[in-house]
Amino acid sequence: MTNTDARAVRSRKALLNSAVELLLQNPLASLSQIATHAGVGRATLYRQFETREQLILALAIESLELTDTAMKPIKEQQLTGKAALELMFQLIMPLADRYHFLLSLWSIVEKDEQVTQIYNRQLSELSKMVEQGKKEGSINKSLDTAWIVCIVDSVVYTAWWMMGNQGMRAENAAEHAIKTFFNGVG
């Protein structure tokens, strides 16, 4: 990797991190504001991202990939459905800042083929955990799996909202999510 390549990687990372910070505060933050916050020039910004939508798409893909990375321990262990879901709540709560602003900007990225592919795969993996929980008896078998997956999404959204707007810590949000989920569908 050349010095130019390394500098471009650092600039891209700075832009993505600054975008997360600013978009959390103001989902309408401009590319210029993000560049200033990142400490890079507008030319550098436009070499990385020609449009605000491209930047948001990059953030969405990065967030989905971070979710995959966070979920790796679940895939590496032979866990019960309930244990896998409990660990999932614990592992993804720290990603709240990466998703909190995206929730209001999801319409920009929801039709992107790569985003759709990753997201659908993640939902499929979640469905498998739910099905395993149903077989073990920790999740009510009479409830539709798709319904339960939507409940998981809702509980995660609520937890992230509480973290972003009410200052709840990730550990507390995970604990609340686990209790809410298993007391509701168990």
C-alpha cells in the first residue's frame, strides 16, 4: 500500500466516522459539514463520495458488516436458540450509534442490491435462531416466525432509541431487550 493509498483509507475512515457523529445530531448534515468535521478538504470528500447518498450507502453497508462481525461469536458457538438470541442482543447494542441515524435515512439505501442482500441474509439467520428457539420450547411455537423476527427488530430499535435519546447504557438496553422479548414470546 502506498502512502497515497494509506492516506485515502484514513480519509475515508475519518469521513465515515464524522458522518456518523454529525448525522446522529442532524440527519440533514451536508457533505461540506461532514468534511469539515472530519478535517478533510472538499476535494478529498468528493474523491471518496460524489453524493450524500453514496456516503449514506457506504455507512449502511459498513453498519451491516459491523453487525456481521459482532455476530461472529454466535456462529462460532453451538448455542441454544435462546442463548443465541440473548447473546445477539448483547452484541449488537453497542452498534446503536451506527444505526440510530440510519433508521431515519433507510429509504435512501433500502433498494440497494448489496444492502438488500446483506440485510435479507441477516434476517434469514435471525429466523433460524427463532426456529431453533421454537424447537427448544423457549419461544412460543404458535407465533409466526416472521412475526417474531419483526418483534426482534422492534425491540432492537426501541433499545437503540433509548440509548440515543435517553442515555441508556448498552448493557441495560440489552438486558431490557432480552427480558421484553422472552417475556413476550416465551
